[in-house]
Amino acid sequence: MPNWDIIQAVWPLLLGIAVLWARIEVALSKSRDQSKLNEREIGKLELKVEAQAVSAATQAVQLGRIEEALKGIGSTLKRLESRMTTSS
């Protein structure tokens, strides 16, 4: 026969350990969920950074084209000015 006095004495300790174990499992579960959420957010941020890099490269090309067009306009204006001053 089991010794009921020992079981009654140890029972609150076992209950406390079970509650502590349950709380730890809940905390670990929340931590895992947060980690998964963080991984998804990092993935989204990586995609945004890549999109911004592509956009920045496109804008750099466009800026180069604009600068070339402005240089061409400047050259044309200088030629017009020189023709106007020589014909006056």
C-alpha cells in the first residue's frame, strides 16, 4: 500500500511543479510565435529594401539621362547665343 502521508506531503510540490512547467511552456510558445512573426517581418523588410534598391538604380539612370539632356540643351543655347551675337 502506498504511504498516503508522503503522497499528501509531496502533492502540493508536484502541483507547483506542474503549474511552473505549464507557465514555461506557454512562455516558450509565445516566444516561438513572436520569432515566427519576426521572421515574416524581416522577410517583408528585405523585399522592401530590394525594391528600393531597384528603384534607386532606375532613378540614377533617369537622372543621368536628364543631365545629358540638360547638357544638350545648354550646348544648343550656347550655339544659338553665338549665332545671335554674330548676326547682330
